[in-house]
Amino acid sequence: MSILFRYVLRSFALPATMCLFGLCALTILFMSFDLIGACFDPKSAVTFMVASDFIIGTLSMYLEWLLPAVFLLSTLYTMWQFCRHSELIAMRAGGIGMSTIVAPVLLTACLAAGLSFLNTEFFKPTAAARAMVIKNSDFRSTGREPLKGRAYFDPSGRFQLVIGEFLPNKPEVLRDVRVTLFRDDGSRRVTYEAPEARWLDNEWWLQGGVKATYFNELDEVIAPPDNQPVHSAIKQLYVMDIIPRQIVVQNSDAEFSSAADRKINRKERERTGLTRRQKHEDSYLTYNHYAAPFSIILVTLFAIPAGIASGRQSVFRGILLALSLFLAYYAITALAMLLTNQGWIKPTIAVMLPSLFFGFAAIVLFRKLR
């Protein structure tokens, strides 16, 4: 069986690799017109690293859409080739079951689903955000500069943090900060200004010389109460009980967020109060973040019988069947998202609905092959 496994895997790997490189090349070509134009702009900051960051970040955004298409096309071609050369008939006549024959294809699909999840969870949040910074700056930014002029607003209204600049991959160090603490009625109590804020031992510390400005309830500057110093070398901020990642999440595009960042964002938004629709939308996006990679496996499951049908009958019929199922899957996914946003079905059901429907369809198609 190891010989059969390697043979099927090799037969599938070649078209899959060609499809992957072909679709990636088309994506890069389509998205790189601005990059090509920027290469002739003397004001642009295009270097080899900038171009690489833009291309890789762009691919990371579209990879979860490209992989299902790759497995659809390559699975159709592989199954069609097996039927065309009567290899599938010979395998079945030798007593080899369909599950054994298609095991290499399904295992590869599972591996691709895992890689897709790793991309969306760990690589895409940084790479895609960097690519968008480069594009939005008309390629005059490298995408690796510190974020400038940012802020963090505490959902409970206790404080506000204004940041001169910080690096998204190193949010433990903030430059040129101003922290304003508020009373329960929303009026300013005190503002601290410092050249630097650092996250040390799970606490925020202002360093480099701290200047304090105090206010009364009428928002007027007053003398320091209770002999509080106006100037100090360092200052520990007990009220700023946030982790560095929360600052990054609030200043990042939610579209590229990982599941961990989505949880942080959800907790913060809940403190300000969410409507039922907002809760459903947020829950659906979070659950779908985990479920999206499994679309690769589902596409492969119904592409196998469709490819065999094309080999036995007509290529056009099999391709039409597979494409119809492929488009129907994403149509039902969009419909489920709409229904959950309207509050008609729960987010968990909306996420599971396309998988259950097409998983059942794949089982029915497989049974017809016997």
C-alpha cells in the first residue's frame, strides 16, 4: 500500500503545485500593477525588501481563498486522469477501496488546512497589515516604521493613553506618551507626560522624567493636591491595567486579526456594551476564523466524486458539478452570515451549516461511486 500511496500522492502533487504557483502568480500580477509603477517613481521607497513584504503580505491575505481553488482543480484533474487511463478501474479490481485510493489526497488537504490556519493565526496579521501600509502610502513607506500618533481609549473611561510612536512588534515600549486619568463624572483628574512608557513586571512605568498636571472638576489646572510631585523621574501607573497587546489590537485592522486578538477585542467592546447584532457579527467572524480552513477539505471531498464522474462520462459535466458545488458552498456561507447578522440563527449554527450541508453532499456522491 505504501507504493500506491506514493503513486497517488505524486500524481496529485504535480498538478496541485502547478495550480498553486499559477494562481499565486496571477494574484501577484493582478496586485502588482501599483508596485510596478512605483518602481519608476523617484519618491517611492521600493526596495527588494519592500517589494517582498508587499508580495508576501498580499499572498497571505488571499491564501485562504486560493487553496480551496487549488485543491478543487488539482483533485478534478487527478481523478479524471485515473479514470481516463483506467487506473481507477484496475485499483478497484485489485480489491483496493476508494478510501485507500484517495487517502493521500485527503491527507494533503488536511495538511493544507492546518497550514492555512497557521497563516491566518500567526503570519497574516503582521504580513497583511504591513502590505496594506505599503500600499496605502503609495509605496513611500517600508511598512516597518513605528506607528505614530496613536492612542488607546479605556472602554470603562478611566484613562486615555496618547502615544507618539511605537513598534507593532514591540508594544512593550511606547515613546512620547501622555496619560490622562478621569474622574467618575468624566472630568480630567491628572495628566502625566513622559518620553517613554515601558511594560515591566506586568506593570506600566513612565520613565525619562514625568511631568504631572492636575485639574479640578471644572477642568482648570490646579496646584498638586496632597503634596503630589509635579516632576518625578519615574511613575508607576496602577490604573493602566492593560497588556501591551491590547494597544496593538485597538490600533490594528480587525480584518487581519488572529483569534487571540479577536478575543481581546471582544472583551474590550463588551465593556462599552454591544448590541445583539454586534455580538452575533463578532461571534460569527470568530467561529468562522476556525472553520474557514476546513473548506479546503470539503472542496476536496466533493471534487473527488466529481472528477471520477468526469472521467466516466464527460469532462464538462464533472467540472460543471464541481464548480456548482464550489460556488454554492460560498453562497450558502454568505447566506448563513446574513442570517446570523439579522439574529435569525445562532452564529455557531451559521458557521456549521455549510460544512454539514456539503459534508452530507460529499457522502452521497461517494456512495454513488460504489
